Amino acid sequence: SFAYFTIKDRLPQILTRVIDTLHRHKNEFFEEHGEKGVEAEKRAISFLSKLRNELQTDKPVTPLEDELPDAALWNQYLDYQRNLSNGNGEPSWFQSPWLFVECYMYRRIHAALAQNPPIDNFDVFKEGKAQNFFESQEAVITLCTYFQELLKNIKDLDEKQLQEELFKLLQVSLWGNKCDLSFSAGEDSSQKSSPLQSLENLIPYILVNDMEKLWSTLVNAKKRNTEKSKVRVDIILDNAGFELLSDLVLADFLLSSKLADEVHFHGKSIPWYVSDTTKHDFNWTIKQLQSANHMWMSRCGINWEGNLKKGVWVYRDHMFWTLPHDFSSMAEVAPDLYADLQKSNLLLFKGDLNYRKLTGDRKWEYSVPFHHALNKFHPAPLCSLRTLKSDTQVGLKPGQGEQIQASEPEWMVSGKYGVIQFDAAL
């Protein structure tokens, strides 16, 4: 399975890169913190080398020993996994659900640093995320330019034209999800080509295309909207770099077209899955755009900073997004987050990890309805924008998955196919 390949090859590669990154920053730690910094770096590396060894030799997954706020929830979840194994011994790296052990590895990476001040705030993935952004520069310029030109006459667009533009930017955001560093184990995955030119050719690769339903949801919310209630869209973010930029453009379009009154972004509270967006990445991206020596890039950055100041854009993170739980347990584990999402008119879940958590990462039949796979997770109308990078997919037409499988055995993990998959939450 792809899960086996991930645990056997990709995760050790990611750990090796993390260890190399810490090695490379040794002098910087010394300059900033003196001997204490070097000692902390050594301890973190030793912790991570031990972790890599545990993983590669299929050792049992051990409880977390740190005092971080989420440790108790993780250890409860480990107990739950123990009970599932029907007394077949301790859950171990190769004998446990992929989603659990993969999340667990990233949580342990976080612990390696968090427990070793003064380097406890160092993001081992930061360089890769920045590099992805800089190497996608041409695509960033193309998208910012296109968008700023669009804004000039957005007031003159009729409903059909607005719908076309929304569909275009949804697709850019969907295919932006290919730029995933955990998938490439940290190798270059930047967006090199124009994100707009190839959209037409990529339509056949969207296996479920519910853009019409998404449009209706927004238009109907607008019609029902009274003075008191604002139309709110939430974007549950995935990768930093080019993908984040495509999400920000989409969010600005929703406001500028008056399809939404406010957009809430949800990021990760700790460095996660190599390239996932943290608050630092979110703010850094907007600052980079502001200070760019390209007119339309800096215009985007300045406008977006303004959106945050005005409160029409809100960024927040929550511990739940970096727990191993499926989203179906959110109402129980994080009732505050669930209640907040219920206030939204539309939730956009970006990327593959969110899709795995929406569907419980199970080996569903391809034709099982999306609504069923969500297992009662329905805080608000929701839509997944995801390119396929793991072997779970639901909501296909009968025979559709089998037909692709016959000619492309790797179709579920290559990132070549995507879905814009909607659930009305009724």
C-alpha cells in the first residue's frame, strides 16, 4: 500500500532532512544562544535519531512524555488504538493506522524542539516553505497580475462572468494543492508554470466537480443574508508557498465580488506535515508580497494586510488540527471549534490530509457517498479541494474508479487527479 511506502521510505527521509537542517543551523544557534543553543541542538538531534530508529525497526508507539497542552489527548488516543488492536500487543509503526503514526511522527518532531529551549521555537520546515514560495515566483506574479487586472472591472461583471471567475480561481486553488512538500519528502515541488493557462486541459482530471453547488450555496446565502448576519466562508488551509497564495487570491475574490463578507482562515498551531501553513507562514507570505518590487504583488500584500486589520479576514489556529483524530470526533474533542465552524456558510477544506480526516482515512468503496463517509461531521456546508495523494476516495460514479485503476494503477497517489467535492450538511 501507499501507506507502507510512506512509513518505510518517505517518513525516514523526512526525519533525516530534519536532522540535517538542525546540523546546518548549529552555528546560528551558537551565535544566538551560545553553548546552550548547541547543547539543545545536540539533544534534539539525539531525540530525532532515536525516533527514526524506532520507526525503522517497527518499535511500539510510546506515550508522549512532554508537558505540552495536547499531550493528554494524544495519550488517550494511543490508549484507544491499543484497545482497537484486540490485545495483539502494542500499536507499532507498521502495525497501526497510517494516519495515526504519520501525525504522531510530526508531533514527536515538535516535541524534540519544544522540550529543548532555547531552540524551542525553531521551525525545522521553514526554509523549505520559503524556498517553495521563491521558486514559484513567476506563477505568483502571473496570479497576482491576473487578479489585480480582474479587480479593476469586477463591479461591471454580470452573474455569469462572476461565476466563471470564481470557477477559475477555485481550480487554481485546487491545483495549487500539488505543491506539497511532505508528499515529495521535502524535494522541490514549486509551481513553475502559469497556473491559469493549463486550467482548461486539467478539467478532465477533476473526478468530482461540484463547483455549481458551491456557487449556489454562496448565492443563496447572499440572498438570505439580512443586515445582521454576514456571509462567512472558512478556509481550512493546507500548504504554505504557492498553494497558500492561491487560497488568499480566492479569499480576496470572495470579498471583492461580494459573494462573502468575511473569510476565516484556519492554520496549524505547530510546524506540521513539512509544508503546512502556520501563523508565521501566513504573516510572512503577506509581508513578502508587500515588500516585493513588483507592483501587483505588493498591491496584493498591502490589500491583504488591510483585510486583516479591518477584521474581514481572520486567521486562527486550534490544537485540534494537529491531533490524530478524524473530524467526526471534533464535536466531542473540540466542541469550541465545532461550534465556531457552525457559524460559517461554507467550509473549504484544502488538501489531502484534510480529506483523509474528513473520510476517516478508510479504504472505502469508490462509490460510497461523500456524505456517508463524513460520518456525521456536518457543521456547515463543506467542500473539499484536494489533489489525490493517498489511497482513499469516495463519491465517484459507479465504475469510475475501477476504470481509471485499470489503466493507471497509481492514480490515487500521483497528485494528477483532483476533486472539488461538496456536501450540503443537511
